[in-house]
Amino acid sequence: MVGYLRKELLGAALGDEPCDIVFRNANVFNPFSCTWELCDFGVKDGIVVGKGDYKGEEETDLGGAK
């Protein structure tokens, strides 16, 4: 991965810079616990950077959709 992209992704994951898009109230499957979790997650440059409370240039409420 190019250093620039790695730095951009890390900044978004740490919350130092906004994600491109944040999905709110997503019902996401956790394969480790075999359960569905209601959470928010951020995406930067087409890559999910993490779940949690992120700020984004665009935000979409999924309303608990799977």
C-alpha cells in the first residue's frame, strides 16, 4: 500500500480527519461471535476504517438494515 494512502486511512481511523462516508445504525454480522451488531462505521477511499463514532463528509442512516 502506498504510504500516502496508509497515512490517509490511519488519520480517518483515528478520527483525526473525516471519513468519506459514515454509515449510521447498520446491522452488521460479526463472524467471530456469530451475532448481529447495531453499529456505525466509517469508510475512507473505499476501505472500512473501523466501527464507532466517526465524522464524515457524507453520512447515511441505514435504520438498522442488514
